Amino acid sequence: MTRQTQPSVGLLWRGRPDEPPPPREQNRLRAIFDGFEAQGARTVALPFYEEAASEIRNQIGELDAVLLRPMTRAARAPEIGSFSA
């Protein structure tokens, strides 16, 4: 079976509601974004904070995969829930 669409990968990390994500060229995950894109994937930035949990959950549901930046135990995001294929 040949895939007809470009795969999509979200990169999720702890964000802040009062701060927009950093510009791509200043994002500390830039190399990861670049690596996925070099392999033909579309990447999506997903800065998480509790107030955006529902929106982030909806975005995740539209993606093929999500890479989580490790969060401390206190900063984990149970509001997102769990996803399985």
C-alpha cells in the first residue's frame, strides 16, 4: 500500500499562555522539525498549557504522530488524555 498523503508529526512541549511559540529559527526543537521535514513529513508546533488542552487535543487527533518533549512529573499534561491507534 502506498501512502498518498504527506505524514504529519506534532512536536509537543510545555508552553505558556501569555507567550507565543518562539520563531522557528529560534526554537530549541528546530533540528527535530528539520529532520522530520527532510524525510517528507509535515511538522506542527504544539506548545501545551492547560488553557489550550481542548484545542491541542483536537490538533493531535488530526496528526499521524506526536513527539513529546520530556516534561517533569509536575508539568505533565493529563488534560490531553491518552491516544491509541
